[in-house]
Amino acid sequence: MRFQVPQFIEREARVVGPFTFKQFIYLGVPTAAAFFLYFLAPFFVFLFAAIVFLSIGFLFAFVNVGGRSFPTILMNFLHFSVGPKTYIWKKGETPLTTSQTTYVEPVQEGIQKPKVKLVKESKIKTLATHVETNK
């Protein structure tokens, strides 16, 4: 017997028209606040506050950054800002200074260093020439 597996389970259900419940709340609360300001405040104050409130509501309802909603990003920012931080490395107060050390070879009498022969032509190149020309 086969069963149908539900798909798209990460997607929130549309409750109020084309909006999810969260989106409806994020847009409804600023709209209600603007509605009350229309009757309580002068028109220019109402207009400015309504634009600000509805912009913030739109930001919360529809903006995603990197696949995460704006309220999630805001909460992560606040937790990071307020929470304790662990510092792993701190720069010291004075920089470390090292003394310059010079090494001098000890001079031993009677022992001579082997001289290094400088090769003017590569042996591999010579060998490759011999293999190619059969000489």
C-alpha cells in the first residue's frame, strides 16, 4: 500500500488572503496604529508616522536576507550585541623584540672544507641530448 508523502512542508499556510498569519500581523498592527493616529494627531504627523510604521511592517513581513526573515536577523543581531563574547586573542601591550643573533663558523686548523664544483651545464640536459642524438 502506497502513502502520499506531504511536500512543501517548510512553507507556511496562507491564512488571510495571500498573506500568512505572521505577515498579516506584521502589516495589521502598523495599519491599526496609523488608523488611530489619523484621528488623534495632525495630518502631517499622521502621514509621517504612517509611512514609517508601514515601512517597518513591510520590512518585517516581506524582506528576506540570505534565506532568513528580517525578524530572525534582528533577533540574532540583538542576541549577539547583548550576549557575552569570548575573546580568544588579545594583542599585548608592548611588542616583542628579538635580539639579532649572528653565527660565526668556528675556525679549525687542519680541516679543510671541500670545495663545491660549479657546474656550467646541466647533466640532465647533456643526457637528454645524448639520448636524442644517439651520440
